Amino acid sequence: MGTIGALLGSGASRGLSDAEWARLAPLLPGRAATGRPPKDDRPILGALLWLARTGAPWRDLPERYGPWRSVATRFYRWTMSGLWERILAALRRIADARGGIDWDVHMVDATSVRAHRHAAGARGGQQPQALGRSHGGFGSKLHLRCDRRGRPMAFLLTPGERNERTALPDLLAAGSVQRTGRGRPRLRPRALVGDRGYTGRPARDLLRRRGIEAVIPQFRTEKTPRLMDWDLYRERNVVERLVGRLKEYRRIATRYDKLAARYLAFVQLAAIRMWL
């Protein structure tokens, strides 16, 4: 499919190709030895990608994908089991074994996601489901980390009013890659690039303790200047382009799901598509 950018630029508009399915199929759960045979996984994933791309309600799923309740049931079960993160972890591990992950530089960013009125009303209130009110209105904030090649490494969902700096520790702790054989999982890049939303002493101290170079501009009000690699900072558009590619999926650009886990599952599904 060419470069990762070429792949992502058209990925939101089509179903899984034969080559993509061949890479993804071995990572899906096996079928039970007893009981009624379940519907084939490939149409289910095609239906989920259609829903992610269009943002349509479940009941509007085209008949070619089968009953929408069957698709929804499989999606809910896979989401509760943590399948999407396991697939992402496996794809990262495969890519890393081939030298496909850049551990020299990672980039972080956050984007506001407006919530549709259908996203409100979950039991337990808004905060547990990463919903809140900010200057941008009612919604969530999606935090993400990628490598220098624009490959998504980790995601985190918080209420819309949450500051980027508060999510940085959890974002850095996610997305580890288990090495082949023995050894600790790979997690830390040499340098981290972020905008002024991540500046401040707490974030810099966190990065320093982990041995990560902070490529983050200072506030203009800070009196003590710090050296920074501005050439490297200009590459931050990589993570901004990743945000744009994710938001080509309408179900990610606008949140329709009441539960944070289900919204994040569609984000992870889009990320899986990017890794294939």
C-alpha cells in the first residue's frame, strides 16, 4: 500500500483488503469448540468500520452486513474483553521486531471531541465516562502519542475540560511493546515532542526522571530560558496529521457512544487499521 501516509489517507473510505485481513485474522479470538457457529468475523469488522466511517446509528447498518444486533453484540463482547488493545499490542510487537517503530522521537497531542446528545445519560454520571464541559462545549478530550512516523502508540480519553499535562503520565505509561524473548518491554523514547499544552515544571520533571528529552516550548512568561531543538519541534505536524486522519472517521470526530470504553474502541479500531 505504499507509505503509512498513503495508507491512512484512504483507509477510512474502504473495507478490509485481502492482505489486511490476512494480517488481522490470526489475532482474532478462535471459535468455540461447541455451540452454534458464530457469524464470520470479516463481515463484522467490515460493519464496524462502516459505522466508524459514517457515524450512523446501529439500526442504519446496511443489510449486507447482517442483523445489526449481531454486530453490536460481538462488538460489545470484544470491547469488554479488551480485544482491541491486545490486537494493537500484537501489531506493535510485530512492527517493532521488524524495526518499524521509531524509538528515537515520540510526539503527543490532544484533541477535543464534541459529544452528540445521544452520548449523555450513562449510569453513574458524566465524569466516569470521560464527558465534561469546556470552552468547546460538551464532550471529551482524546490524548494520543505516536512515533516519528505517525504510528499511533497510545490513547487516553478524559473529560473535555481536562488539561493535557494531567494526562501525560498515563499517556507515557501506555503503549509498551514486549520484546522478542526476554527483557523489559520497550516504552520510553529518547525525546518527546509536544506543544505548550505540555509545558511547565511538573511535565519537565516527569520527563527528566524517565530520561526523556523534553522538546516542548516554554511559556512566554517564563524568565529562565531553556535550550530546545526547534528543528525537531517543527516535525510536530506528524501527530497533528494523525489527529486529522483519525477524525476522517465520523464516529471519532463526534462522540455518539454513552460509554467511554465503546468510543475508545472505535478509536482503537481505526488505529488497528493504520497498523495493518
